[in-house]
Amino acid sequence: MATEEIKNNNSIQKEFQILLDQDFKDRKLKENEIIKATVSEITKNFVVVDCKAKMEGMIPVEEFQNDKEFEKLKIGSQIDVYLERIESFKGEIIISREKARKMKTWKKMEKVFETQEEMTGYITGKVKGGFITNVEGLPCFMPSSQIDVRPLKRVDHLMNTPVKVIATRIDKNRGNVCVSRRAVLEKSKNAEISEALKNIKEGDIVENAIVKATTDWGIFLEINGIDALLHVSDLSHGRVKKPADLVTIGQKLKVKITKIDDKTNRVSASVKALTEDPFENIEKKYKVGEIYEGVVTKIMDYGCFVKIEDGVEGLIHSSELDWTNRNIKPNKVLSVSQKIKFKIANIDKDTKRISLSYKATLENPWDKIKDKIGKEVKIKINNITDKAIFGELTDSKLSGMLHYKEISYQENIENLKKFKKNEILSVKILEIKDDKIRFSKRALEKDPLDWFKENKKKVGDIITTRIHEVLKTGVKVAIDQDKRLIVTIRKADLAKDSADARPEVFSKDNALDAKITELDIESRKIKLSVKAAQIDEEKSLIAKFGEGATKSGATLKGIFEKAIGKKGKKEK
């Protein structure tokens, strides 16, 4: 009897198991998907739901805190849950309300990212570079620059309150979403601006544009609820230092609408467009080469700006400030607000640039100094370089150069060491060219080359010199008695025969006849040759006494006796 009951019970259990398995099979539950679940019980810590699985699922109440969903829950409420596992190793079903919400929101986020649809989010916390924003259960990142159209010092009033956002970037691989509140505000603002722009057009004159803010490069205005920019270049026809010096916040200005950008809805305004451009007829008012008066408005490293009239300024370049120093610092000559006279050097109407000259109104010291060319003057040494002395004329402060070759006729570079800075020298002005002066100290002394003129010596003449110094490559000889005219004779020019052209056979202070083979007074070139003198002497002897006069073994006595004997025979 007992055996039959056990068999019946096993048969019933198998039948029930088959029916149960068939029922679960018909429900088609799949892992990693969102399914519908019915709330069957609500406890202090969990919400129990029926998922039509083998057993009920339990969800922590913390997953229902967003949007105050927990307060609305009741027995029989249907909710979406995320099915992670149908049956764990403990035989439990694993589900999540939070993951279901996030997955649902992510799918929605992918759609609204394409359509740029607005969504509601809650700024829940601050992180590096921005804020965490919860959008329908999905944590998103909002950069600090995207929280408002203008930088905010405090954001407390936006924390945990509903804000409208737009998804600006989605990273599917990392599951990251970036949102922007600023984009929503700008979108709304642009819609308002587009509507307001229908009431204005380019060329309109606005009487009550309100100054909202100023920067170094312009002024922001409000025109009938629209933001407009008044650039610093549109404030005046002249130069404006700082817009804040001309206007105050809240001030009303009369402006002209110069440009409306349909793509960006940006409006540009101008004050100077209300008045006639003073450069329109500038050539009729001012003539190049004429002298006028103006006020210095700005001093830069490269020159000074001068106000000629309202809206018209000219530039005095630093090279046009002083006759004596082309690189003088402008603030050493002029100062701001100083009233000066100037000469107009050039007017460029196309670029609206006027070049002025201040020094042209002053006495030109270069005109006076031209009368002193060839005359003795005094200079004060300002600087000594490797090859020259630079000095300033004591009476006019014009600067010039004294090259080392012009210090003395010896042209010795070591002479530069004999002078010191601030020393006063007497020199002669040799030349003035391109506002540059060339001095000479030796020009005040007698030129040793005058010896040739005084003694009527020229190229081809033979002169007697004294050996001044014996060198390995030749000898130095003194032409004049004062030894101011020293010339080097090369070894090759010391004698006709190479055996006699050795420098060591010559002694200091010995007389030496040499021929002038080159003499250029202007370039100061002198060339002497003992060899050429010997060749000339030989030719002279041949012409006078015959070919034998130059043969080896002939003596001066024999030559003269032979000559005298011939003469005696003729007389007999």
C-alpha cells in the first residue's frame, strides 16, 4: 500500500515538474534584458517583485530613491527591472531596478543625442573640471564651462534642482555621457534673439543703446534686448586708448547698426559711422611740406602720435625727432599733452596714415656744419672701437668718425691706445655724406708726401735714401731727413743680381739710391726700386762708353783711361 502511494506521489511530482518547466519555457525570460515585474511586497529594506520566475526577486529600496519613486510604490505596481541572472548559484533570481533605469535612459540618450532633444537632469555633485549630473538615473558629466552662458562664481542654487540639458557627447565604449545646460540656454537665447532681430536691420540708427560692459578692445551694448559689440576701432575716427575712459556702465549711446551676422546672430555697432570720415577730404585741409600745430597723445618706443584734429592723428617716427640722434628715445624729446609744431611729411589716404616730422621745424645743424668742411674743429671722444674713434662736435653735438688711418700719416692702429673717452681732440672735417662726418687729425699736420712736390720728384727719378731698418723680406728706407716718409723696398728690388739682393748685406743709415717706380699721392702709394736704378745706370754707361762698360772684369779706371785715350788721339 505504502509503495503504491510513493509511486503515485512521484508520478504527480513529475507531472507537476513538466507543467512548471513548460510554464517557465513559455515565459521566455532572457538574461541581460529589461523585463516587467509586479510589486508583491514592500519591506523596510527591500521591494519584493514577481518576475514570473521560479521565485520572487528582491530589490534594495536605495534603488528607488531617485525621483521619489519609492513614495509612489504600492502592492500591484508594475515596474521595469534588469534581469542579470535567472538563477544564481544559490538558486536566486538577480534583478536590478537601477540598471534597468540606466539602460532605458542610455537608449533614450542615444536617440536624443541625434535629435538634440532637451532632457531633465539633477546636478548632484562636483568633480574635477565639472559636475556630476543625474539624467533619469544615468550619471553624466557636465564641464564647468557648460553650466551657464557666463562663468558662475557660485552654483549652490543649481544643486539637486531640475535643470534642462542637452547631450553633447556619447562614448559607447566607456559608457560616458557629457551634457550641457549652456547649450539649452543659448538655444533659448538664440530663439529670442532671432525674433528680436526681425525688428532691426543693418544701417538702423539706435538712440538708446545701453552700455553693459567694457573691455580693452570694445564695449558691449544692449539694443532692444539684443547684445551688440561696439569695437574700439568703431568708437572714433581717431585713436582711442581705452574704451572705459569714454563711457560708463549704464550710459546710453547713439549708434549705427553696421553688421548683423545671420549665422551667429552677432550684431556690430559703430559710433564713428554717424559722422563723416575726416580723411575723406584730408588732402584739401593739409598739405605735404607745410607746418601745423597739434597735441602729443601717445608716446611709443618707435615714435609719438600727434592729434591734428578730432579723429585725425599722425605719427612722428623716432628718426624724425632729432637731427643729431636718429635712434633717440621719444620720451626724451616729447611728452603726452605737449603742444608742438610739426611738418607733414606724407599723407596716405587709403591706409589713413599721416607721417610727421618734428625735427623739420627745428634748426638743422647739418646746414651749418657744411661750411666747416676742411676746417679745424674740436670733438669730444664718445667711444673708441677696434678701428676708429667716434666723437661729438663740442659746439653742435653732431657725431662723426675718426679712422685710425687718419690719426697720423704712419697709419698705425696702435695709435688708438693713446686716446681716452671724453678727451677733447682737434681735428679737421674731411667729408660730410648722408648725415655722417669723417674727421682727420693728421690733416692738421704737414703731409710728408709734400716732399715730392717740394723737391719736384716724379716717377722715373732716382733719389738717395737712408736705410732705416733691415728686414728679412727687404729694407725700410727714409726718404726725408725727418724720417717721416718711410718706404719699404722689397728684397726682389734691392739689386739687379740676386746674389747682391740679400737684406743682410745692407746696414742701417747707409745711403741707398733707388728709382721711383710708382707714386700715387691720392691713394698714398709709393714704390722704390734699387734694381731699377742699377738697370738705368747700366744703360747710361753703355750709351756713353759702349758695350764693354758692363762686361765682367772691366774697371772704372780702365773705362776712363780708354775713354781718355780715345779723346787724346782725336785731339792730336
